[in-house]
Amino acid sequence: AKGYDVLVLWNSLGKPAPDFGHASIRQTAAIPPDVSVGIELTNNDRVVKQKNLQKLDKSLPPNVPILSSSVTVTAMEQAGWINRRHRLVGFCALPTFSEKSLAEVAPTVFSPKETIEVVRLFLGSIGKEIVLVQDRVGMVLPRILCQIMNEAAFALQEDIASPRDIDTAMKLGTNYPYGPVEWANRIGIHHVCSILAAMEHDLKEDRYRVAPL
């Protein structure tokens, strides 16, 4: 929508690629040498994510940055998977988050200011303002939202209120664009559970325990 050609290396456990619905988005099996920015969006499978990053690192020119979703594994850990560690920067990537004008970006100790500046310019060109955050699992907004969604699941499990009533209460009470049940479904329950499980593993705190529901 902002004038970029997007090449998709689809790797989703044998599932067919979706219809991307735009002439400028197409699937590819090989990474051409003239790519401007590499983006890795896997949140639920560390093995797949590592293989994708290593393929990007091997194929892209050394000065091309890689933006990698770091809501379930830190950017620092991901940087350890590739040779050109300076090029990788973590960011917050979840379904529905592309609607927001603010993008959370997590540099690593290997990130030079030149890489951060290229990332800032790229995200700015698609209408995003960046905010630099600490490189921690869950980042900022996902950590808060996923806990709220998890509490909503506990409330549903205990039959405190209906999904519609929980969503209505949160939208009217906090001015959220979606209620927690609706938002969890839009993001994808598997994403929410992966983030909560990663935070529980990282922080060893029971408050991140995934609701049985």
C-alpha cells in the first residue's frame, strides 16, 4: 500500500500460502540481491524462525537490516543465531498491530546507530513512528494485552460474564478498540498463548500462566 514490492518466503508447517490480495505481494522461493529490508514474522516456532533468519542472513547483502518479531524470543538471542549480528533488530509484530502508528523496536548490543536509522526510515516510510524499548520477551504492549486477554479467559472459565459483556465492559471502560476476547481472536489465540508461555518461562512468574480455557 506504500509502494513497496513484497516478496514472501512462506514457511508454515506445510500449510498453503494465503491469497495476499495485492499485486505487489507475491511468493518467492529465492531471495533476490536487491532487497532493501528483511522481515521475519514467526512467533510460534523457534526452529522455523532460526532457519528463516539464517537463510535471510546468508542471502541478503551485509548492509541490509533484518527486522525480526521479538515478542516470544529476544532480539539478542536471535542475533546469536546469525553471522552478521549487527543487522538484526527486534520489533513488535502481531496481527492487528500493523493498524497502529507506533512501532516498538528493540535494538541489541550489536546494533549500530546506522542500522537503527535505516529501520527508523523504513518504518517511517510506511507511516510508523518508532519507540525504542528494552529487549525483553513480550516487549510492552503485547505483555499488557496478553495478560488482560488471559484474565478474560479466567473470567470466562469461572462464568463471571459472557464474552460479549467482557468485551463491552473493557471497550467502554478503557476505550480499547476491541474487547479482550475479540482482540485475542483477531490476533490469534496461538500467538497469545505463545507470548504468555514465553514470559512465564523467562520471568518464572505464575501471573503469566496460560488460562486452561
